[in-house]
Amino acid sequence: MTGDMNIPPLPQPTAATRMPAVSGELLKLLVPAEGLIRSGQTAQAEVLSLKQADQTFQLLLKVTLEGGRQTTVQATSTQPLPQGTSLAVTQPSASNLAITVQQAIVSSVATLTRLDTAQMPVGTLLQGKVLTSQALPTVPGQPAVYRSLVNLVNTAQAGSTLDIDSPQPLRVGTLLSAQVQDAQTLKFVPLSNRQEQLAVSQQLVTQISRQGSLDNLISALQNLPATDDTGAELRAAVTRLLAGLPDAQQLSSPKGLAQAMAASGVFLESKLLAGQPPALVPDMKSDLLKLIAQLTPALPASTNLGAIIAANTLAQALPSFVRSALGMLGQVSAKPPPTSFPLPSRLLKEQDEEGDLEHLLRLAAAAVSRLQSHQLSSLEQTGLTDDGRLMSTWQLEIPMRNLQDIVPLQVKLQREETPSREHPPERKEEREREPKQQLWRVELAFDMEPLGPLQVQAQLLSGSLSSQLWAERPYTARLIESNLKALRERLLDCGLDVSELDCHLGIPPQGPKTRLEQRWVDETA
């Protein structure tokens, strides 16, 4: 969509905002319902949908009556009550409902007649959720105009409602990004290849709370007894998943490492969008979903699968979420601090009266959530930096065989495109021909006996390499320190210019800037 969006003035032009009278607000029922709520009683209601009709708003309410019985009613209101709003209502007459209590967030809603440029200066990027959208009556010879209600979710006016006119319809429920032009005008900011920051962050919190370590699942699969419950198809799914696990020798070659990263499960949605049949290409996430599909019918009918099925449903819905998430990360507010790396290990204990297959299903669902946590972490950290450089992030986890053990190898790759000159050329043709410098960051994290937990950070720019290693065991730190000279020589033989190579005891410093990252900024400023 292109063009400006205008804020039409409300009937009270002297007031900058209009506060709704929430308590005692009457909702007029479109179909009168005698005795819906008994006199003196209060019922809980939830707004299922909201539609604007001229100066009023049509609501679809789900009302929970005495005894838990639920019904839906249609009503009109003079105030925009967003979808999902919880209300407590009474019925003073057959044709009306009266609001007695409302969520605090809704009671603070203000409908703006103009933007306060003192709080939101010209150029400020606003983000809001579209509540309603409708076409206004057409005027012969004039372009179509669509009126929408948008609830602001950022800036000092968060929670306020904008009533805006736009040249094209806005899809209800989407997040809108616009730039302040003046007190009455907003300029639509088109979507780019960045992510919708709010949705990604919320989904990431949900996935991390559900995730479980991959090695916990793999150990359970290796010890799965061959009983009548484990049918041939289930055993085949388990065998296929275990056979795809690489070992340290495979990961030591460039080709083997590339294959293992491609099969880690992080790129499943990209493969599907590219039209690659998942059955022909090994993929950890695809194998996990197939395993879940084989486990579900094998469980007893009495099994409580609520949380497991919820996780599985989200796993199947993630590709559409990832596509819809491509949007507005970094356009509205500062980029949030990235999720900590590496992801912490999390083991799920077997619950009482839980069978082997039910526990295995919980582990598989948790493993899918862990893969999705890596995917969402990649989305969260992909976008524009504060100084306008494009950063792409790929975060993944590879279960690696180490003799009889399974060692989860966590990997994070970041590519940052940096301008090659302090003053970029003004002409578009020159900018496109100008080569861009790429700063690569690589982080590794794994726990392998007898070395213990290890983390590696490396950065590469124009053939110059800088790297630091952290070991939590003193013996391992001394061992690595004694071999750094040989490692430096091997890196030099590969044609790299090694500027820094150190080993430390402990873990890397936490925060947006480590000592290594700050040094790179100083060198390339």
C-alpha cells in the first residue's frame, strides 16, 4: 500500500483526546433478549469481533451465564472495544447490556483527534494493530477512502486509538507501521524483509517455555524397547531419525558440516517453500514431526494429550507464522536484546502413571519446540542494526555422535553487511555496483567429555580472523592454551590473517557487546 493516511477530526475539535465513559456504558442488543441475565446478577463477556458502522461499533460477544452456559449475542457500542476484551455486564432491560467492570487497558483507551507532535515528533515510526476497516461512501470522481481504527502499541500514546482514513483497506488484526508527517497525517511504511518484532518475541517466549533438550529425546529413542506397542512404522521412524545423526568425523569436513547444517531442521520451511519434497532430503524437524505422527495413534485412548497436541499443532502452523512474520522488525522501536546463546539444556522428567510412548511423545514435542526456539531466535536477530547495516542470523543445533554419547552442538552464524566507504555514492547504479564488505560472526557451544563445556567465538572480515575460546574446566583451558600456536599456524596456512587467538577460563561475558565485538567495531569504524 502507498500514500498518506489522514486522521479525521472528531466532533470535539478542541480536545486532543476523548476518554470513553467505560463504567455504565450501554451496549444495545441487535436482537432483544428478555431475561438473558437475571436481575442483580453479573455475567462475564468477551469481545469476539469488532466492526465499525459509521459512528457506532458492532460487537459480537460471548457471554458466560450462570452455571457456565455460554451464548453469543450481537450488540452495538459507542466505544471501540478491541477483540479479546473481557467485560462484566448486567442487563438493565431486554434490549441493553451495561458494562460494570472492564480491563484496565481498555479503560485507558483514548481516541485521538490529532497527534501530539511534542510527544511524537515528525518522523516518529508508529506501530498499531488494526481493529476495524470499512469503505466510506464513494464520491463521484474521487478515489476510494477506507476508514480504520488502529490501536497504538508503541510510543507514549500506546493504548490510544487512531481513527484514520487510507487510500487502501487495512487488514483487520495486522500490525501497521507508519511515520508521522504532521499532526493529522501519517505515511505508510511498506513492509520489507524484516520481521514483525512483537509477534516473534512473543512466540519465542512460548517456545522456550516448552522446549526440551534434543539429547534427552535421542537417548530415550536409543533405549526404546521393542514391544507390541512399537509397531513397524514407529520403529522405522525412530531408525530413520537416529541414522541421520552425524559424528565428529563427518563434521570435520566442509561437505559433511554443510550437510549436517542443512539437515538440522532449521531450514525445513525454506525447503518446503522452494518445492523440495521433504521425503527426499534428510531433515531433523521433518523426522520429528513424522515421529510424532507415528506415536499419537499408538497411545491409549485415555491419554491426556492436551499440551502435547497443542505443541504439535503449533509445530505444523509455524511455516505460515514465519511467512506472516516477515515484516517490520526494527522499523518502530529499538531492536530487543537477542536471546542468550547457547540455549540452556532442559530435561523433562517422566510423570507418574505415564507410559513409555506418552513420555516419548512429550520429549518429541519438546524437541520440536527447541528447534523452533532456534528458528525464532534467528528471526529475532535478523534485521537492520542501529547504524543501518543489514544483519542476517542463522541459529541451529546439531546432535553429534561422540562414541556412545550424543553431544548437542549449537551453532550461530551472523552475516553483517557493512558499507565499504564512509560516504556511499549517491547514484543508485553506483551503489548497486559497489561491493559490500561482509563481517561474519560464528559462535559454537558444546559439552564433550572429557573436555567439558566449551564455547567459541570467531569473527572474519576481509580475510582477517579474530577468535576467542572459553573452557569451564581448568584442565581444558590449559590444554587449549598449549595448542593455540599450532592452531594459529594451521589458520595461516589456510590463507587467513589471524589478528587475535586467545583462550579463557569460564564463560563468555553476557550482553550485547563482548570485548571481542567491541574491538571489531573499533577496527572497522
